Amino acid sequence: MTTPTQAHGPTAAPATQPPPPQDLRSEPVLNVALRYAAVGIPVMPLHTPQRAGGCSCRRALACPSPGKHPRLRHGLREASTDPTLVRRWWTRWPDANVGLATGTLLDVCDIDTADGLRTVTTILDNARPKGPVVRTGSGWHLWFAAIGHANRVGVVPGVDWRGRGGLVVAPPSLHPTGRRYTFTQQFDRVLPDCPPALRRLLSPPPASEPATASPAAAAISERIEDPDRYGLAALNGEIGRILAAPRPIIRGGQRITAGGRNTALHLAAFRLGQLAAHDGLDAQVVWPRLAEAAHTVGLSAAEARATIASGWRSGLRRPRAVTRGRQPRSSGTSPHPGRRLRLAVTSRPST
């Protein structure tokens, strides 16, 4: 396999630097971050796993996602292709891991398990991916040109999609296992299109095509793409609460208050899970929207995913009674789906 010519040193003009090659272990991280930015992928510095365990962030050994969340105050929103900013960040944090914002130029098929890899390989008819492949500490990233979709958790078991509103850790970042993220298939300037078979998993058929689909498939597509009016309002309301949640207050290097972002995310997933128990919402609608809101307020992808999953499971176990007006109903469904409904909260999430 041919390896692209490397440019050495941070003083090389970003516009003329080739994209990162396969083996970056001996390359200064700043140089690599500049190369990503030069090809149009927004970059951000991430925290770094520590040799003794834990993370460089304030949570240290208690951090749930060492080396995988932004150092920047506003997280993903501050990702940039500006070389001046990139140089400033890595001058301040020379050992920072490299984070890439997905959804503008780059989308990533994030494979966490060996079963997930086998599934994706089967979907691709055992064909070798045409684009960059990254070996993470415990999985694989397949890079594709952005297709415009938001993040999606659980495309198939063990496989997530990192799109609009997402981020990935990129080579030569350090994984908590002590391994480096490494290209096993080179990255050149042109990212391949997402293969049609994989894209079909992310894009339900358009409304003009259900004539050839089974009634069950049509019902699933409708449920994913067009949640009922109340469900959509409930989802938007919960996202508003996440975005309005208080941030941690830090004075003199000490955390005064913990903030409420993670709590708001957990409660949102819990409440929407309660609604989902009555078929009001689908996880494939809710989870990406909640994850996007969590990224916006600065929560890491791993922390958000765990919090959403926990809240959602708790909500499914404790359905809310669906009522119309002030008269409670014994069933969670309404004979008038077009009318505005009110949900009465009958339980709280477990702690």
C-alpha cells in the first residue's frame, strides 16, 4: 500500500501538507492536527489518558471517558480549522488527544465490537472499505464523506454512526488501554462515499416508495420519521431543558457546584423512555437528538451515551399514565392521536 508523502514540522504551510499517513506515532501531534484542519475537518483538543490511569480532566480516576472529551469550555462548538487556533491549543496542551468534529466533511462508522465488525463486513459483502480505517483501542472507525445525518446509536448491535453533532478521537491519540489510534488503511484527501448498503441502514425509504415495502416495514419507517405530535413536542421540550441546565461553577480551581447537565439528560431520557413504553416515541428518533443536545452542552459522547441508556431503561420499566385533560386513562394509548395529550408523571427514575 502506498503511503502519502509526509510534511515535517509545524512550520510547513497547512495548505500544501498532505493528509496524515498511516503511522503517526513519531509525528508531533500539532503537525497532525494541522493536517486534519488543512483538509477541512474541524479539530479540537481532547483530554489525555494518564499512565497511572484516569484522565487529565478534573475527574481524574473517576472520569468515565478518559481522553475522549474536549478540553475546550464549549466543547464541540469550538472545533475549528483555523491553524492559528490549532497551534494555540497544542502549544498550551502539547499532549492533547486529537478530536475531530463529524458531520461537515467527515462521517464515521464507529464499530465497538468484533460482532459489529462482522456485521458491517457482511453488509459490505466482505469488500474491503475504500477509505481510511482507524484501529482504536478496542474497535474500528471507518471514515466516509459526510452524508448529512445526525449521530445515531445502535445502527446495528455494536455499531454507531458519528455524523452531525458528533466527534471522534483520531490518530495519533492515546487510548486508555495505552495503545495509539492508528490508521490501518491510509487517509488521502478524498473521502469515499458511504456504501449504499450501509447508507440504507441510516436512511429509511422515502414516502413515495412504500408500495413495494411490507406493511410492517412501512409502519416502522413511519414511526421513526413521523412521531406523533405530542411525542415530538415532548422531545423538543426535554431538549430545551438539557440546553438550559446549569453549568458547573468553578472558582479558584475548585468546583463549587456540579451543575445539572447530566441530571437533565438522565431525566430527559427517563421521561421519554416512559413515553416510549406506550409506543409514543422510537429510540432511533430520541437517542440521536438527546446525544446532540448533550454534545452541545459539553458532555462527552461516552458519558452521554451511558446516561441516555440508563435513563431510557429506567423509563421503560416505569411507564407514565397517558391522560387527556384531567381524566386519567387506564391505557397508554389515545383514541384521538391528533389531539394534544398530557402525560401525568407517576414515578421518578431510580438512583
